[in-house]
Amino acid sequence: MKAVQVLVGALLLASLGGASWAMLQKVPGFQPSWQVVSVHDGDTIKVRQGNRVEKIRFACLDAPELSQPLGQASRNHLKRLIEEAGDRVTLKILDTDRYGRKVAEVYTTRPQRLLQEAQIQAGMAYVYHRYLRSCPDAVQIKRAEAIARQTKAGVWKDSSSIKPWNYRHQK
């Protein structure tokens, strides 16, 4: 039910176009001001809020594994984006995955940005179509991938790149 509330709230925000930060803070699941403790790869971070520590899996995207081409570049790009924001993020938690990680849309406030969109538009991750239906900002994220494809950014430079979900399946 909580995921449905988050989705409905996000759809409402998306329909308003350019929704304000204050409105976003009222969406169920939205949790402001987490300190980023570490960046594991291009789609997983560890955050702290007071004594609470959570491992966060980015919703809506899949970044190359660290052992894949661009895997380390993807992680470094995400690190840079987070460092530019003073190592602070806000979360829109959508679910918990089978490994106990919180699945969330992740934002920075300074500059104000959806990190999934930034990673995908830079070609540092793919839209994870398998889980896209549960992503409140799916339209924005798909638009970012269209730009990355058009400009042949990152993973889109080489048409023979193996998508991370296929790479993991081959192992």
C-alpha cells in the first residue's frame, strides 16, 4: 500500500510538471537529508541518518558491474555527483529488495537533481525496464536514456556493450 501511495504522489507531482521541492517533501516515502557514507558502484550507496545506516539500491536503473567496461567510471561519476552535493542526498524509498537494501529514487538538493536521471543521461547506467513500472519518475528517466542514446554517451558508444543484467546472468 505504501508503494502505491508513493506512486500516486509522484504521478501527481509529475502531472504538475516542474513540481517544487516543497511539494516533493510531502510525498509518502520521501526522506530528507541522508549523509552518504560510501558509493559501492554506479547504482548502490550506503547512507546514514543519525544512528540509522541503510544500503540503498537505486530504483529504475542498472549500472555496469565494476568488472565490466565503464563499471568503475559509472561509480566514479556517481561519486562526483554526490561530492558536488556535499555528500548529502534525499531518498524516495519505494521498496526493499531481496538482499534487504532499500530501493529508492535518490536526489541531491544542491544542485537539485534526480541522480538516476543524471547517471542515465551521462550513459553511466541503463534504464532497468524490468522494474520501470514501479518508478514514479519513469518518464523523466526514459527521456534521459533517449538523450544518452542519441548522443552516444557512455554505455551507448559501443553497440556491443553487454547490459548488466545479461552480464550477471552469464557469470
